[in-house]
Amino acid sequence: MRTQQQIIDDLNYASDRRNCKPAPTKVTVTLEGDEDTVEVQLPTKWEVCDLCNGKGTHVNPSIDCGGLTSEDFDQDPDFAEMYMDGVYDQTCNRCEGRTTIAVPDFELMSEVEREAYKAHEAQEDELAEEEAWERQYGGC
Ligand SMILES: [Zn+2]
């Protein structure tokens, strides 16, 4: 039997934005042709990773996903020092230490590609919403 605090900790961990899949280095969409569908690689540009802000690392979310307060540091100065020194840092989950991620370059896309990308994004959002719902109300 899990305590309420454990459940909260698990939820905090699961919903921490650092717990993500690595950003893809290619952005592809499926275009519906008259007779068949084709996978098209979209033009991309490199942008500073929005998760680590170009650092390439971040604190392991299992350390501070529930949020730390100054009390946590006051009560354990050793922990505070190690935390500040980056002892708990790990390679960024999103850019995998590259510090940049590939993002679609809308200026270089054709109109068809742009529409396909928007449709693809809408589908992804829907999927993410469903997953979030299942996390919240699904099996525990
Ligand atoms: Zn990063």
C-alpha cells in the first residue's frame, strides 16, 4: 500500500518535464498522395534546447521533481552544496547533451508540408492528452 506522499512523489516525477524522450533529430510527416502515402523529412533548424537552456545537463528529476525549498537546503548543507555543484546533474534528456534540438523550419517548408505538420502536431497533442488522462485516472 502506497502512502499518499509516495503517490504524490510518483505523480510529480511522472509529470516533470525533464522526464521526456530525446528530441528527434529529424522531423518527418506522412503526406497522403493520390495513390499512396509518403514519409517526408521536413526542413529543420537547430535551436537552443528549451529544457536545459543550452547547458546540456539538468538536475536528475528524481532529486527535485517535487520542488525543493530553502528548508531542504538549510537542514542539509552537504546536500545543498552537492546540489549546487551539480553532483545530481545528468545529461539532458531532451537534447542528450547536444545543447540544441532540431525544430521545424516553417520558412523553408512548402504549404503542403506546413499543413501536414500542423495536422501531425494536432494528433500528437491529442495523444499526449490521452496519456495524461490515463496517468491521472487510469490504473494505479
Ligand atoms: Zn537539453
